[in-house]
Amino acid sequence: MSRLWSAVVEGLTPYVPGEQPHVADLVKLNTNESPFGPSPRALEAIRAAATDDLRLYPDFDATDLRETLAAYHGVKPEQVFPGNGSDEVLGHTFAALLNHEAPLLFADLTYSFYPVYCRLFGIAFETVPVDEEMRVRVADYRRPAGAIILANPNAPTAIALPRADVETLLSEHPDIPVVIDEAYVDFGGETATPLISTHPNLLVVRTMSKSRALAGLRVGYALGDAGLIEALHRVKDSFNSYPLGRPAQAGAIASVKDEGYFQATLAQVLELRGKLTEGLVLLGFSVPPSSTNFLFARHASRGGAELAAALREKAVLVRHFAKPRISEYLRITVGTERENARLLQALAEILG
């Protein structure tokens, strides 16, 4: 049936997400989901929204959610753009802001959805190598570009750029869009949001899937100058004018308003991350400092693919990337105390 495809489809290599297998007693540390559930207030709000009103379309502009997010981040509602997870927001961003004659720049080791979007939308791009320590160097982006996108903290390396470096990048590229993808920033990075007021070329993309434990609800958003946000709305309203359902809007609002639960669970993840790092180091792994809810670990003598396969035999899933420069690494989500213990025990048995 491929003869019926549009020409663009034949050239696509779709993004491959982490596995979501249904296996009993599986320790699933491959997709960076939260080890804790969502805010109880969010769950209550989602249930309360599941009424007969679901027969009606939701607020297409997600007005209450935009106002809630604006107040939380110290911006105006017209500077907020919500969508179905940050992946949809990024998709609209690539179409609306990142397609120019000069190439889009992003790191060679980063979120692998970026080149997929480029091929889908016909965007010329160049990758900029991270250094030997897996760090993004702002100086390496001093070259002609139509736009720049950086994941900060970066994935899969888990390393964050300080806000001062992001500001340098913005100052050196004042005439092109600069997108900072902050999916993991709550776990130890510095958000670029305060720079929006002085840099109208900055767009910050966030998600509620990680730190707010709402991956199954699919809520993400962008923050930026109203002119950039208008461009995203033009794409959205040409594609799907009702992106967020009533339960999603209600749950997201309640989650943002439950700051106590948010901070408490964040603190627990950071504590678990520290203990997991110590356990991996004792087993012979090198683990760069993480500003995310996952670790990027390499063993001194055993290969990444070998370890990932052996862990799978013990019903422990981690993420392995068969790519140059990182094929010896494992990306390991910080799990619950029990899940982390299962992982470390399995590794101890594998390593002998």
C-alpha cells in the first residue's frame, strides 16, 4: 500500500519511544516517568471533570489554564501556549518558528525527536557536537543559523546549562528564534523563563509529564513573547483548534496549584537519584552529574547493549541508544526505592 503514500512519508524515520510492555513485576526504568503518582488534587479535579459536559467541546483557548500558568511563571496569559504534551507544542514550534533558509542548529546528542520534526517539515538542520564531557558549549553555536533549539537539561546526557550560558546564547543570536526545551528543568536546572522579558526571540517549552507525574494526561506548554505565541496559535488553529480536553485542563490547573505536593515529590526524586548514583558508582559505573530524573551511566568494562539485554532478562528495563559516542551508556530513570534496589541487585548479579 506504500504506493498510496504521500512522497514525504517515504523519507520519514519516525521517532521510536521507549518500550511500554505489559509484563508482570516489571521494573520499568526506560521512559523517565515519575516514580510517584500525580497530585491528589489533580486526580480529584480530573474525576470531577468527567461529567455529562464531556459532550461539549472544551475551551479551545484553555483560558483558565493559561491564566494559572501565567501567574505561576510570572508572565502574561498571552505569553502562554498549552498543548497535548510538549511533543505537540514542539511540533507546532518547528512548523511555526524554526523553518528558515539558514539551518536549524541543535546538539548531536539530544532529544531524537528533533531530526524527525525537521524531516517532517522539510527543515534544513545541522548538529553541533557536544564536548568530550557530553556538555553543550555555547561558543560552538557562533555560526550562521536560522534558529537554535537546545534541550536544557539535555537528554539523554542529563547535563544542564546554567542560565547565564543561555543568556549568552540569546545575546549572540538576537535576530533568530532560540527555543529552550525544559522537559527536565525542575529536577535541578535553571529555567530560562526570567529571560523572556528581555529576549523576545526566546521560547521556553515545558511539560507536565515528568516532574508533575502527568505523562498519561498529555499536557505541555510554551512560554515566550506574545508574537512567538501568536505564531504557534496560527499553526494550532490550522491543525487542531481544540487540543486539550476538559479533564486535561482541570487536572493541569489543580497540579499547578498544589505546590506543596510538587515540591515534596521533587525532593524525594532528588534523594533517590543521589542514592542510585552512589549504588551505580559502587558497581563500577561512571555517572555524570544529573540535573534530571534519570542517570546516564557507563560501566568501566561491560558494554551498554550487553547490560541492557541482561537486565531485560531479569525483568528490568533501561534505555540503550545504539548510536555513535553513546552506545556504551545506559539511560536509567530514577525509580522508587524498591525499583532502584531491584536494578542494583540485578546489576550486581550480572557483573558478578
